[in-house]
Amino acid sequence: PLLIFLSSASALLLFGTYYFLTVQGYYDLATNRSIVFASLGLISLVTVFALKSFEKPFWRLNLFSNKYLILAVLFGFLMIMAGLYVPVLNEILGTTPVGLNGWLIVMALAAVELMLIEGAKKVIAVKAL
């Protein structure tokens, strides 16, 4: 149930953001697509840390204890950046560079996802009692 909830919440969050940005006309479609691309990637990287433990919230964990995980997350972040800022990859992926406001949206979505995960972990812990 946790996986289904988190997957559904992520999908709704990202689709809702794309729809909202497109309807409101804040950015062009390529920028909206790029924001959602970066959000999906960053949410995936944040989820790795949030689900490192089901018993403890992520802020009580030693997030740097697994050097391979850190390297993998850094590599993943570099791949997101490459997908947004390397012209050849822009052409292949249909992305465009994202500005500061776009990155604020990306970080806000990742923070919302992190709160959803921590909330779900709390509900599971309470049910286990």
C-alpha cells in the first residue's frame, strides 16, 4: 500500500504541476516538460534517502554513511543536470534549461514528496502499535 500511495501521489503531483503551469501559461511547453523532468529525477533521489529507514525520519539518519549511495545520488543529479543543460541531450529529450524559478518549483515538489513519505511512514508506525 505504501508504494501504491507514494507512486500515485508522485504521479498526481507531477501531472498537476504540468497541467497548472501549462494552463496558467507561466512557461512554454518545453520548459514545463523540463521542470517535470527535473522534478521526477529529484523526487527519485530524495526518496532514496527518505526510505533508507522506515522507523526513523530522514533527518535522524546519518545520510552520509553509505558512500556508494552518495555517489549514485550525485551521479543521478549530474545526469539530471546534463539532461537539462547539454544541448545534444536537450534535443534528444526535448528539454530546455531551467531557470531559478523553475528550480524553486522543482525543490518545492521534492519537499512535498518528502513530507508525504515521512507522513506515510508515521501512519505505518502508528498502525503497527
